[in-house]
Amino acid sequence: MTPTIGLTEARERLTEILERVVDGEQMVVTRYGSPVAAIVPVPAELDDDRPLGLGAFAGAAATRPGLFQTVTEVVALRSVARDREPPEAG
């Protein structure tokens, strides 16, 4: 399972997280227990002519093993988080 980290902790440890991502690790950032972002390494072969939108996602999914699993985990975690009441503000 992809490691998760809370938003506040991610802010405090961003440099460390980015070092881990550079080494190939992926992280899911959560806010109030709900996944809001995935931090993943950038492919080394980026170019300016890459496709945008759904085509880009389809291409990324085809070339990145584990991306589909990460997206599946994020969707599953979001549905679990929606089953409970949000925390009280303030």
C-alpha cells in the first residue's frame, strides 16, 4: 500500500518527502483523513510535446507500473473517508 501522510506533517517534512520521492517512492497526502494528492516522481524523459488531459493520464497509466494501484487506493480511501462525519472546525 502507498504510504500516506497528513497535510500538516507533509508541510513540515516537505524536503524529506521530496528526497524519498526522488528515490522512487510515492506518497499520498491526506487532509482530515481524505486523500487529496499523490506525490510521485517525475519521469526522466519529460518533453514539451507531451499530451495533456485524459490522453496524458492514459499514457502515464500505461507506462508507470503501480499508478493504477495508487489511484485505486486513493479512490478506496476517499470512499471510506466519506462514510464518517468530518471533524469539528476550530
